[in-house]
Amino acid sequence: MKLSVLGLGNWGTALANHLALCGHDVLGWSIESAIVEGINNEHRNPLYQSDILLEPGITATADLKQALKRTFLVLVVPSSALSDVVPQLHLQKDSVLVSAIKGLEMESNETPLGYAQKHLPQEAKLAVLSGPSFAKDIVAKRPAGVVSASLDEQTARFVAETFSSESLKAYISTDPLGVELGGILKNVIALAVGVCDGVGFGDSARAGLITRGLAEMMRLAEAMGAQRQTLAGLSGLGDLVMTATCDTSRNRTVGLRLGQGESLDHIIETLGSVAEGVKTTPRVLKLAQKYEVEMPISQAVGALLTKQMDPMDLASSLLSRPLKREFD
């Protein structure tokens, strides 16, 4: 199949390489001329995954119109670029657009698919691919499981078949909103877990925080119209566990460093890449307010990021909440 990957950061490069490994003809699009030249001339992305020799089935372009001539497209731009890119996506008839973005659109607070549905110049078959999968594991061909979701099951199956390989297993879902929200909300909880470990609260606190964080994710997703059980799957619980416990996770790293006393400004300046949870937290709190959902862990993260709370106050703020039934 001839397909395009729009956005060649860490995750976009990993997915492009994986799809080429599956035997597809992959055209990557980037606004960075160095990336385009590096891929076309040396089969390397000089800015992301630069130590990986990319598959020969990948070429790159800076011309978006050229990339849009293909009918299977994977959208992997930063969530902050959605408003710039999506209105330019004049797709071919019967195109499939797969979002692999784990963030909310900045102004509308919509998920990438929700935003695309409203702002694409024409209709398209929409799907999302998400789940516990680090870019470094995908390029190294290590085993991973993800979820392909679309309101149309046939589209979800087609996307799953396109991405599946000996190392990557794609499951099928008809709850794209739940799959998107799992990949978005887990970043906020991962920040909290990082803070918990950074101040030395211990293993028991980490387990409790992950579990109660999942409860928050489920409450909001259900209030927004997603299926609760989706958040108990790979794109919810699976992604949450990976992001909250693996030290290579950017969101966990920010939390760890906050817990160890570093300022957020210094962490962002020296991190070297974006931690989506920092941008996502205030937007998630707006959604919680809109849908009247209690999210105490997310609220505590918001207070930490805005310097209204000290990292050591995180546990006491949660433990002092009124007694309640666990599953209310």
C-alpha cells in the first residue's frame, strides 16, 4: 500500500519505519527541511530517532499536497499544530485518516478526531491508533499491543491489518473517543505518579495513585460519551501503567523532577522534548468542570504546575478527602 505519515517527530518516525517494515510504500511529510533531506539522502532522521537506519521503503517530502495524493494517512503532528494542519487536509475520495496524537486541540479542547470531524475540508474515514508503545520499542521491533478504533468497525479492522506485524498486535474497537481519551488523560496521572516517586512516597502509594487515577479517567470518559470498559484496556490502563512507571516516559520524568524539587521552568528548558501532560492538564480540568466530574488527582497536578501546591502536599491533599465507597 502507498501511504503517508504526516509529522516525523519521534513517534511519527517510528510509525513510518514500522509501516515500511510491514512492506508499505511510506511517504513522510515534515516542515523541517533537514529531516526531509536526511531521510531521502541518508535514510536517517537527523533530529528524531537519529541512531536508527530507516527502512528503504521510506521517502520524505516538505510538500503537503504531494503527501495528500495518497488515500491512507497517519496524522502524527503535535496537538498544538492541529488547527494549522487539519484545515489544509484536502483528502482524496474514500481516504482513511488515522490519528496517532495523544493530546487535545488547544483552542477547542477537542480530541484530534473530534476536531478533524469538524474542520476537515471534506468527509473521510476516521480512526485512531493508540496504546502502550514507546517509539524506541517500535523501531527496535520489540513486542507491543495497540488499539485501532473507529466508529466503523470495517475501518478499524482495515487500520489494524495495515499496522499489524510479527512484533505489533493491533486490537479492534468501535469506541474511538474512549481510545483517544485513554492516551490523553493518562499523561496527567503519570505526572502525579512521577511526583509521588520523586518525593519517596513508596510502592504502595504508586499503586494506589495509578488505580485511583484510572478511576478518574473512566469517570470523565464515560461522562463525555465513551465506554467505561475501553479505559480498562490497552489504550487506557495499559498506556497509563507504561507512562506512569517507565523512567523513559517524559511525563513521569517531569513528575519525578518536580518531586525532587526542580522548578517546572528548568525542567521544560532541559527536558529536550515535550511532555504532553504539562500542556494537557489545564485542558483536562476544563473538561472536568464542563462535565461536572470529580478529578482530585488531576486537580492536584494542576495546582503543582501552577505553584499553588508543594509536591509534599500531594499525598495529604488526597488522603484528606472525605470517605466514600470505592466504586461510587
